[in-house]
Amino acid sequence: MPDKPTWYGRLDEIIAELNSLRWPWVDRETLQSLLKVGRRRAQQILQPCVGRQIGANGVADREELIAHLTRLAVGDEAHY
């Protein structure tokens, strides 16, 4: 079975950082920085949660994104 991404082991820390954000919306750049993944991977993870567009960028509701990250961490969808 393939290895899980390294951010899985830091999920509690990532959720705490997301909860400390000033705004209820999370963009790709923020997610990329928190997960320490590349631009494309951050876009792939964020896409199912995008609920609003700000300019050309999609943003996700923080609570929905946290639920999505949690589902990814317990499932097999994000294996490399």
C-alpha cells in the first residue's frame, strides 16, 4: 500500500492553524503553505470545497475544508 502524505501526521496542528485564521475562507495559497504541498496538489485538495470565487481564485469555507481534510486522512483517496 502506498504511503500517506506527510501532512496526515500533522492534521491536528493544521486544523488548529485553520481555526486560528482571521477569515472563515481558505484559499489555495494558505492551504499550500499549511500542508507543505505544491500548488497543483493544494488545488486538487481544495477544489471539492470551493464555495465562493474571489477574483479568479476559489476559496473554501474553513469548516467544510477541515471536514474534507479529516475524511481524506482516514480514507484511501489521497494516497500517493
